[in-house]
Amino acid sequence: METLLLDAIRSLILIIEGIGVLVILGGFIYSTGVWLRGLRTVESHLAYLTFRRRSVRGLILGLEFLVAADIIRTVIIDYTLDSLLMLGLIVLIRSFLVFALHLEIEGRLPWHPAAPE
């Protein structure tokens, strides 16, 4: 019974990781398509900024799925000190990456309000 549950959880983890990868790839493919169409209609710099913003959003959302899968794996399947330290490092790197990406695309720190348009 326990191995059946662990196998189901491992399958769930693989599905969540797959969704994360698909979200990242889908975000880049969608962003690239919008960017290529935008090159014909708007200024190329504006199209590039829109491409960056859309692709980073897909990357951040995909990372959320991948981190969720790592948390499930660490807490339920591989609960060792090494895996906890690795998870902490992954979450730390991911947090820094999201912070840096947010600063890159928004041009402001996350806790500063957006400028009125």
C-alpha cells in the first residue's frame, strides 16, 4: 500500500515538473510569436520589451511549478538533511532570480508602487 502511494506521488511530481517545463516552453513560444508579429506593426524596441515581459512571466510561472515539485519530493519522498539543504538552495536561487527578473522587466523594486500611467 505504501509503495503504491509513493509511486502515485512520484508520478504526480513528474506531471507537475512536466507542466512547469511546458509552461516555460509555451511562454517562450507564445512570446516569440507575438514578438515576430509585433515587428511588422510596432517599433522593434517596444516589441522587444513586450517579448521580454511576456517570456519572463512564463519563466516565473514555470519555476513555480518546478519548485512545487521539488518541495513535494523533499517533504514526502526524500526527507534527508541533504535534500532539505538542496531545497533551501533552490528556493533561495529561485527567489533571487524572480527578484532580479522583476526588477529587470518592471524597472522598479517589487515593494515600490508602479508609476501611474
